[in-house]
Amino acid sequence: MTKKYLATIEIEGVKTNIPFLLDVLQDEVFLDGKYTTKWINDYQNKKGKIKHGH
């Protein structure tokens, strides 16, 4: 439900991290609950910079 809701949001005039959040919600480590407090940094390094949308 969260992915479906996030995918329908349209915000104009400001950058958002919705594409990043949608990507995170599909990550196997995240979905399996095997992440740590260091996971977000490792994830960003693996995927590159956070992609912002509008």
C-alpha cells in the first residue's frame, strides 16, 4: 500500500525523495529487516546519490 500511495503523489515546485523511498521499499535487505543504522549510508553508496523528483 505504501509503494502504491507514494507512486501517486505529485508535488510541484519542490524536490522530493519519493523516488528514493520507492527504491528503498523494494530493497531486499530492507524488506527482510536485515538493515542496521549504517545501512542507509551503505545503501546510498551502492546506489549513488539520492535521486530527487518533483
